[in-house]
Amino acid sequence: MSAPVSDLDLLLATLEPVLNPGVFVFCCLPAGASLQGVVPLSVFREAEGLTVIVEEAAALQAGWPVLFRAAWITLRVHSDLQAVGLTAAFATALGRVGISCNVIAAAFHDHLFVPVEAGTRALAELQALQQRSAARQGDAGASG
């Protein structure tokens, strides 16, 4: 297991974004609703109900209302949960090209959910962010 990274420059230089296969959806179910045997990617309880992220086919089969269709990108860098600036950096990069982003920070990685039609473009933007950051890291090392 790798050690978590908290240095923003290193985080950005080693993002390693990966576009996961499939289409994922955000659904909202009433509080206490049964998941009907569906295995969600994520569940978050809010006052208004359960936000559930699942594969689109599972949501449709369960008859759940779809709020948002998404592509799922995982940043493979082991980001420290206390790192400062990572979310702002990738959200800014995606925002500059008009791509919205919903983020879940898990114990090891950040997971980005972007509009399904923007998945490939978002991946390219994140890869470009990583390349620019890695080049700056290299420049800083060469001048030191």
C-alpha cells in the first residue's frame, strides 16, 4: 500500500486519471428506502433522502429516477484526505472547458463524476493538467 500524498505539486504531477467503463447515475430515494438488492457504488444520506450512485442499468431495472448520467474518472494517485488544493485544481481545469464535476473523496483516491458525454474530454483535460504539473516539477528539479 502506498503512502498518501499531501503535497499539491506532487499530487497534480501524479494524478493518473482513469476513465472507468460504463455509465453511472445519481438517483435520490426516500430515506429508509430498500436498495432492492442493488449494490451501489456510493450512498449518501441527506435530510431529503438517499443519494445513490449506481450503474445505469441497475437503476433502470429498479425503476429509480435518474437525476444525472455520469462518466466516472478515478484519480489513481493516493491522495491524503487532508491534502489542500487538489479538488480546486482539477475543478478549475475542468471548469475552464465547461465540464461540471461531482467529486467523492474515498480513503485512497478521488472519484470524479462528469456528464457522460464529456467523459473522454474530461479525461484529456486531467491528463493535460498532470503533464503540465509534471513538467513544472521537472523544471523545478532541474533548476535546483
